[in-house]
Amino acid sequence: MTDTRPDLAKITFSVLTIVLLIGSSLWILRPFLGATIWAVMVVVATWPALLWFEARLWGRRSLAVLVMVLILLLLFVLPLTMAISTIAANADEVIAWFKLQISKGPPQLPDWVASVPFVGPKVTLAWDELVASGVAGIEAKVTPYASRVTGWLFSQAGVVGALTLQFLLTVVIAGLMYAQGESAAVEVRRFGRRLGGSRGEDAVVLAGQAIRGVALGVGVTAIVQAVVGGIGLAIAGVPFAALLTAVMFMLCIVQLGPTLVLAPATIWVFWSGSTGWGIFLLVWTVIVGTMDNFLRPWLIKRGADLPLLLIFAGVIGGLLGFGLVGIFVGPVLLAVSYTLINAWLDSADQPVVEAGTDPHPPAPSRDASVRGQNL
């Protein structure tokens, strides 16, 4: 009698070999993993734009890829370079402006501030102490923070350079993916089908929809918040409104929000004595700062039909767990897991068919039904 028991040693060593190969491959590709993940997200999100350009460029994929690569360079590399050069060019002017504001001293707070419940008296007391300290006292309090900020900016110079290199690598990989997008999509769907049948293939398609939806929600929300916030700054007469708008856009992309720019601008407007414009900018800050709470989920749901709570948890949890790229990775992982669990639960509700029986028995003939009625 032949022994049909499985060879446990062979299976164990086979699994270990596969794990070792996968781990070694990921270790070798580790310097490119971040850029590759970003490139996949960008390509999946902008694939309809590539097809649109290809249809209008005489069906030439090479021309469409060239246009998309140039657009990515304009969207990623050029704004970062311009922002750094703008900040460097205006650094002396910004410092001189801050010194001028400090030399004027803080103005008196409006009378209504003291009547604000809970915080009004404390704010008034702290402000009176600041006014009493004079210009020298303000400089003494601001100087330590200024030195810390300057040191932090110098320490981030290397980070900015590495980020620029990462963006360039992302654009190059994205260009290669644009050129061979259909072939890559076919292979990924084949892998999904081989792994989980038709449900695995559906999970791959859903992952693409989730990426596109998150890109639509995050990108459009950042643009809207930055533009609306910049309009408020310009109306209130805040200096360097264009530069602050660019900073707001980058903060919105990394999910920090525009409040980090609008709140100090509101304080400066009150500082300058324009109480009316300060109240306007305060209300504007509240509107712009909370706009993403309903705009982003609505846009994401238009791209992927998933629960809003799932999408929100994926965006926030992914950002905290994986960094900036987690904004896309988090919702994708939750969307695929949610779909597979639902498919598994649905399969459990289907009736079990016994072996040897036909799950779809033929319908009874007309004669049989007539005989049944006669009985």
C-alpha cells in the first residue's frame, strides 16, 4: 500500500524558501519601495487622464506619457523648488517685517474680549502683562522660539533634498508604468484571480477604485481649502497671501490642515488693530478648517462606493501608521479587507449542495405537472 501522507519537511522547507525569496527581494528593492508605492497610487489615480491625452494625441501612447510626466514634474517638483526659492528670496523681507511688528508693540485688546466666558479674563491678563513688558520683553520671549525654528529649518534642509530626489524617482517610475499600464493591470488581475478566484480579481479592481477615490478626495480638498483660505487672506489684507496659500496647500496634502496658517494670520490681524477684519478672518478660518470634514469623504465616496466611516478611518489611520503614503494605503487595505469579509459572509449564507446532486435541477415537464394536478 502506497504511503500518501504529506512530506512535512518538504512543505516546511518550501514555504521557508518562498518566504526567504520574497523577503530578500523586498530588502533589495527597499530603496525603491516608497517611490514605487507612490508611483502606483499616482498612475492608478490619473490613468483616465492618460487615456484622455492619448485619444487627443493621435493615439500615440508615447506622446501621452510624455505629457503626463511633464504634468507630474510641474505638480510635484516645480512647486517644491519654487516654494523653497521663494522662501529663501523673501527671508530677509519676512524677518524685517516681523521686527517692525515687534517694534510697534502689541495693541490694546478690545473690551469685548474680557467678557468672553472662561477664557476671556485669562487672555486679557496675559495680554496686559505682555503689553506691560514692552518691546524688550516681547523680544526676550520671541527670541528663544525664533532660534528653535531656525535650527529646525536648517535640520530639515537634508529632508527637503531627499524628498525632491524621491519625487523625481517617483515620476520616472510612473512614466514606466504609464507606458506598460495595461500589461501590468492584466498581471495584477491574474494574480488576484489565482489567489482568490473571481473575488480576488474583484478585490484588485476595488483597490484601484479606492486609490482613485482617495486621490480625488485628498487632492481636490487640498486645492479647495488652499484657494478659499488664500482668498480670505487676500481680502483681510494679510501680507504674503500667495506664499501662505502655497504653504496651506502643502499642509492640506499632508493632512495637517490650513488652520496652522490661518490661525496665526487671524492673530496678526487682531494684533494690527483691525478688529472687524479679525472677526471676519476668524469666521473664515472656522469655515475653511472644517470644510474637509464633509468635502473629502463625499469626494472619496464618488470614486469608491464604500462606507464613509471606513474611508475616514483608513485615511487617518494610514497617515498615522505609514506616513504620507498611508493616506492611500490605509483606505485600500481596509477596502479590500472589507470586501473580502463581505464576500466570505455572503458565501456562508448560500445553501450547501450535497455531492452528486445537481444544484440547478431541470424544471418539471408540462405532462408531469398535469399528472400532479390530476393526482
